[in-house]
Amino acid sequence: MILFYIKEALRIFRKSYFATIITISITTIAVILSTISLFLLFSVNNLSDQIKRSIEINVYLDDALPSSQIDLIQNNIKNNSSVLSVKFVNKDEAVKKFLEETGQNFRTVLDQNPLPNSLIVRFKPQPLNAQNIEQFTEQFKKIRGVTDVVYDYKTVLRILNLLKSFEFIIYFLSITLILLSIYLVFSNNKIQIYGSRNLYVTMKLVGAQIKTMKIPIILNGVLIGLIASLICVIFFNFILILLTKIYINVKFINQIQLFNFLIPVIGISLGFCGSFISSFKISKILDKS
């Protein structure tokens, strides 16, 4: 009987190939936006804080500064209430870090180490934003003995601000696409049910139960949800791994685990809801026959 259910579900899946592709596509987009919505709802603040804590400003120091002056600058920056930590990196450590990040050894070309001593400054997540981090940068540049201040996280902060700004739009699109996805699964299965009404009438005459006829319809919807979920899992894992490669200090392990759990639940739920609702059409067809 299980084999019959699977064969019948696959038959329904193949019979309307184009409509099924459209349904899978819409369901995939619905799952993506639904996952992003739930992620924003429950995790955006934690992710925002995690990313902000990983932001580093490199404060480069004059090579002629004595250690006492370096300590003074370090303590001066530490006293800022918005600063989380300050780490001193000497010239030798800077070389090791450069080799780890680039794999290039400039010592084969240069006799002297051109990298300066520096301080790596991290900030408390609140109220860090694109505006006040610029203020901190300018403030640190004015410290005597500081030659330059560099950071490259403008894009990250802007993305965080955009996510905050577009939360409502994402929620609205998610709800719209969820309803559309359920409706498409429902419509696709309804068309298949009406196209096979003679088969269902025959099955009723030979004593088949209505629930036996409904199960392949529901399995078809679940199959659509599973395929959409698989596409979404690949998409999200690729994006998060790419972000991890770009921003070495940011780890997305928890987010990957969250997405890998949420996506199949959402995808299967959407497919199940649409197919479960459409399965009631079988009862209406048999009542009329």
C-alpha cells in the first residue's frame, strides 16, 4: 500500500510538470522569505550584536613611540565607555597575521618589516552604528602618536540598518507568498483531482476508502515542500559560508543550524497545508457521483 501511495504521488507530480515547477518556485521563494522573517523576528538582534562585536578598528602607531606612550594611548582608548576591548599588536605579530591572511611573505623582497605597531579596538554592540563609528575613527586619529585608523565594515553596518528598515516589507511579502504558495499547491492538486475523478469513482466502487485516495495528494504536496526546502537549504548555507569567508571574525554556525532546522519545517508545512485542503475535493466529487 505504501508503494501505491508513493507511485500515485509521483504520478501526480509528473502529470502537471510545468505547474509543479511553478509551484515549487513560488514555494521556494515563500520558504526563503518566511525563514528570513522568522530569523529577523527571533535572531536579528543577537546577530547584529555578534557582528558589531566582531568589528575591529586598526589604530596604527608611530614606530618611534616608546612603550610608555603606547600604554598611555591604549589606556586612553580603553577609557571610552563604548569600547569593549583594546589589543596591542606589535610589528612581529602583524607579520604573522599578514602571512595567515594573505599567504604572501614580503620578507623575501624587503629586508625590513614595513608593518607598524597597532591597536585593535572592538566596540560594545550598543549603540554602535555607521555614524558613531566614524566619530570614533576621527577621534582616534587625533590622538598624538597615531598615524592612521582603518576599518572596512561600512557595508556590514549598512546591511544591518537596511534589514531593520525593511522588516515590515519582508514580513508582508512573506505572508503574501505563504498564502500564494499554499494556494498554488491547492490549485495544482485540485486540477489533478478533477482530472482523475473517474479513477476516484472507480476506486470507491471497488471499496477503497477516501483516506486512501487522499494520501497520495498529501504526499505530493509534501514532496513539493521537500524539494523547495532542499533548494533553500543549499541557498542559505552557501550565503552564510560565503559571508564567513568574507568576514573571518564572524561565525554563522548557530545561524546555519537554525536555518537547517527551520527551512524543512516551513517547506513541508506549506506543501502539507495546500495538499491537505485540496484533498477534501475528493469527498465532494464522490458525493456528487
